[in-house]
Amino acid sequence: MKMRYIGTTDIEASVVSLGAWAIGGGPWWGASDTAESIGAIHAALDAGINMIDTAPAYGLGRSEEVIAKALAGRRDKVIIATKCGIWWQDKRDVIAFEVEGETAYKSLSPETIRQEIEMSLRRLNTDYIDLYQTHWPVTKEGSYLIEDTMACLLELKSQGKIRAIGASNVSIAEIEAYQAVGVLDTLQPRYSMLDRSIEQELLPFCIKNTISTLAYSPLEQGLLTGKFGMDYSLDKDNTRNGRPWFRPENRHKVLQMLSQWQDLTQQYHCTLSQLVIAWTIAQEGVTFVLCGARRAEHAIANAKAGDLTLSEEDMQRMRTDVLLLGEPV
Ligand SMILES: NC(=O)c1ccc[n+]([C@@H]2O[C@H](COP(=O)([O-])OP(=O)(O)OC[C@H]3O[C@@H](n4cnc5c(N)ncnc54)[C@H](OP(=O)(O)O)[C@@H]3O)[C@@H](O)[C@H]2O)c1
């Protein structure tokens, strides 16, 4: 497994890391079995993955709790990345979404963050978080600014409650506001070979500023594994419904593209998922790839892609095929 440093810290994490959103289950992903999820986490660690990304919002606390159970006795071997800024205990700044009968709010006020960190530490059964990230920016004109959020995160760092600071789903202007106050170590943007919008500005900016990136949904929530055929239909609340590439007319084109890469999977003795993950890791500016998995066999297979190196020529061929798809309709 290739390892890389987080930002300018001395924290080393695996290029393929485990995404624990689906482990939280709920209507977005359908029920997740706790024992199976714990098996997936153990399998990931045994296969060389050492970073797990989660958030309080994933299953309204369930993902963090399952991780705590899985890490009993192994906490010091693992980089835990969790988040703040989605709050459902009472009414706060801006409505984010409704799920499982709860209304969740976006709030990154120092008051919210100070309460959230204690809840995450408790759920995760630990006294420190390795990487603490703001989940979504809060756009409300309000009583606090990004500067206040960052000052609060720096305070948590000086107290030893967190080791590194990150932000997710932010723009360059927002990153600059964080950086005006202190060091932002990581960015967590959406990035897959089908969704490359951050290649233009955000990734070059991160390279220039030594900010590590944790690319999320690299498998387009499973579409790029090739396992969702044309006959697959989604439940109404399934998170994949929101992804344009899952629409039948677009899915058809993606499946056709993937079917043309059989010679590549044979040449590299790998699966489609591994080919896609290896391609994603190799893109300039991408530091870590967060691969979601809640089954041991998926975690093990994804980890193997951390050792796979594709030739420049093959990666260029894959990029050309992706470009030929055009934009989803
Ligand atoms: N910051 C944010 O706003 C944000 C947003 C989205 C995601 N994330 C993070 O990024 C992580 C990854 O993103 P994601 O979970 O949305 O999508 P993803 O990694 O692109 O896809 C994950 C899903 O693909 C399927 N899968 C994974 N590996 C597979 C394999 N080897 N073979 C067959 N199927 C496989 C599994 O579906 P099944 O379990 O259904 O089989 C899995 O749940 C999340 O878990 C989360 O940590 C962050």
C-alpha cells in the first residue's frame, strides 16, 4: 500500500482509505449490518488501509459508533477522519436535509463545533481525532465567519483533541479564508473520473499550497465497479438517485465504456474497480482516495488498488474514453 503524508503534518495515511458513509446505513444506502461493517473495517486494516473517513451525519451517529466497536484495541494504528457542521439535536443556522424523521442543520459556529467534538469523541470512544474536517460550508450571512470556525478548530488542536484540520466541499475563496487564520491540511472534494470539475482550479491550488486532497465517491457510488446493470432500479430515497450518471440513458454509456476496458483488466490482472481506483490515485493533486465499503471483500479488493500502477499510455486512453462520454444528460 502506498502511503502519503497529510498536508505538512507527520501523519502518514494510505492512498486508498476507507469511506464509512454507507456503514451508517439508513435510507440513503439501505440497511447496513453492524457485524458485516466491522468485518469490512477489520479487513481494510489488515489489507494495509490505515485511514477511515466518517462523519456524525452518516447514519446520525451510527457510522462513528460502529467504527469505535471495530477499533477496540487498535485505535493507535488508525487515522480517524471525521467531520463537524451537520447538527440535528436542535434548530441551528441553515437547514441541510431531512432524514429518518430528523431535520439536520448546517452550522459551523464555534459553539456548535465545541459541542459536536465532544459527541464525536464519545461515539468514537477516543480522546483525539486525527483529522477533523468541516463537512459543508454554511452560506448564511450570519453571526460568525469562517475565521471564527478556523479559530475554534485551532483551539481544539492546541488542546490536543484534533491533530489536523480539513474542509470539505469548499471553494478556493473559502479555503483562503481558512488559511488567513491557520494551516488547512486537507480538502475533501467530490472527484471521480466521471466528475473532474476540480481539475481546473481546485487541484492546482491544493498542489501549490501543500493541501492534501481526499477524493470522495471515486467509484461514483458503485457505478464504476460495473455491477449496476441496466436492469438495476433504485429505491426512492437511495442516494444514487441524485447522481446523474445513474440515469438509464447515461448509465448505458458508462457500462459500454467499462466493457471496452476488458483488455486492461486482463493486462493488469485486476478488476474494473481496481483499475478505476488506480487511475484516480494517479491523477495530479489527488492525495488519497476514499473508497466506500461495508463488505470485507470490497475493502480487500479496493486496498489492492493501492499497489497498482498503470502506464501513462493506458491512463491517457482511459481519460480519452471518459471524455468521449461527454456530459451526462
Ligand atoms: N464530504 C462529503 O460531503 C462526502 C460525500 C460523499 C462521500 N464522502 C466520503 O467518501 C466515501 C466514499 O464515497 P461513497 O461511499 O459516496 O462512494 P464510492 O466510494 O464511490 O462507492 C461506494 C460504494 O460502492 C460499492 N463498492 C465499493 N467497492 C466495491 C467493490 N470493490 N466492488 C463492488 N462494489 C463496491 C459499495 O456499494 P454497496 O455497499 O451498496 O455494495 C460501496 O458502498 C464515503 O464513504 C464518505 O466517507 C464524503
